[in-house]
Amino acid sequence: MFLTAIGFVLAVLPIVLWMGAMMSKRMRALAAETDGIRHFDIADTPRIRSVVREIDDLGRSVSAMKNLVRTFSSFIPKRLVRKLVESEVPIELGGERKELTVMFTDVENFTSLTEGAEPTSVMRMTSRYFSVLSEEIMARHGTVDKFIGDAVMAFWNAPSEDERHVFNACHAVLACVEANSRLNAEFAAEGLPPFRTRFGLHVGDVVVGNIGSRDRMNYTALGAAVNLAARLEGLNKEYGTTVLVSEAVKTRCEDEFLFRGIDCISPKGFAAKFRIYELICTRKESTPGQRELVGDWHAVLFRKPGTSEDSGLKALQKFALAYPDDLVACHHLRHAGAPVAPLAREVDG
């Protein structure tokens, strides 16, 4: 009987080891799936199945959880949630003061472009547009905060620290301009109207954190720097520009990007005056023509103190003759009653 028992155990042992290995393999796969969900790695993979009922039920639950996370990740910034989960800090209302680079965008004449279009078509176009801009922003370490109608609000240096947040924001804006041009080419091929986007960019101290109620929070930024970025975006319409940035952005990044001085303004709601600049391109990609235009324009805008107003107007008119298609010069000619440098005035936001 002893020998028979030993023989039976030896005969069954391979089967037991095989079943144990299979169960262990399934459990390791489930552990990897849950760890992937924790880090928002939610690739579409087949559900883990097992002949053991408990493991099969667990596999079904993990698959359902992954589908749920995949669905809700379309509504919230993944990097934000990933950081909050990894930090294991309780999520609660409150914020911190921090320097951020803030960007606002808007589509020119969006209402007139879409008022006669079929609603489903408008939603599809806008979704494609948001997707293109969001990809460029997130690829350069930005956080898409919210979509406001046809506008986008994004910021850099939160929730993750980014020492080059101003540079990354400038690169992201230029990438968005190029991506927008490619999308407009696709729209034109499909017989759809183009989306011309304007951008405003500013860096400054804000309060960033969870704002709202206990059952519905929004991770966002508040402060004067946010308001100024929004005002800069709106000023593009007045100057005929695409990307307007503050002097704070220009000062940080002028070694890497080509900027053009635009004006010195007092936005409505701000006591201080601000110099604003147009972000043209990176210095590496700038052409001789672009550098020449910027140099000639700065000779007009930043002429030496003591120069008479009449000579400033003549210099502006001379520049406009040399660059007849320049919308910024046309704008200043329309307001030629004020000194050309600096053209400080009240501007409605």
C-alpha cells in the first residue's frame, strides 16, 4: 500500500505542478494588469481567463476595471491622475502657489464658421482639432486643463516639475501652429472650413490645485498670470498676429526663439503696463528674411529716446512701404496719433 501510494503521488505530481504553474502564471498576469492600470497603461489586451472559477472572476473584474479607466481617462489628464495615484497623497480641496507657463487658444470666427453646419459635423471637426492640439501639448510635457467652447487652456510645470517649462511651452505652441496647418489642409480636401487658431502665452505665479466641491473637483490654475495669458490670446485679433507672448516669456527664451516686439499695453483690469511680443519661430529655423524683418521693425519700435513723433511716424510709414503685407505695421499706422515707441495705451481684454 505504501509503494502504491508513492507511485500514485509520483504519477499525479506532474499534473499538480502543471496546474500550479498555470495558476501562478494567471496570477502574475493579473498582477501585471492591475499594476498597468495603476500607471494608466491600459492597452487593449484580451481578458485573462482560467479554469479556476475564482481566478476567472478576478480576470473579469480586472478587465471591467480597465475598460472603466480607459473610458474616464478620455475626460481627465492622464499625467495628472497618474501623479496623484503614485504620490498616494489624499485628494482634497486646496492649492499651492507656483510658477506656471499658461497658454490659451481660440479659433478665429468659430461661431460664423459653424453656425450653419450640421451639429454632428461640428462636433467631429472640433474633436479632431482638440485631439491634434492636445497631442502636441502633452508631447511637450504640458497639461491640458480644459476645453472652453472652441478654446483650450493648458499649462506647464504642474502637476509635474519641469525646469524647462517656458521653453517647452514655446515649442508646443509652434508645434500646434504646424499641426493646425496640416489639419486645415485635411479640412480643405474634405470641403470643410479651416480653423485659424490664435495663441496667448505668459509665465508667472499662480495658485494651482484642486478647486470645486468635495464631490466634483477640478485641478486647475487661478491668478493674474492666467488672466493675462487669456488677454494676450484675445489681442491677436487686434494686431493680426498668431502667437502673442509676454515679456517674461521672451526674456526667458530669447536665446532659443525669435521674437518680435509688438506693443506696450495696459490690459483692462491691470494697473501695470506690459510689453508684448510675437513668437515667430525657433532661431535655428528662422530665415534671413524673418530676421531682417524683425531687425527693421525693432529699429522703428525701439528707436532712441528723444526722437520726435513725426520722425517716428515717417519711420513707420517707410517700414510699411517696405513690408506692405505686415499687419502689425498696418495696425500701428491706424493708431498713428500716439507715439510709435512706446505705444502704451489702454486695451480692452
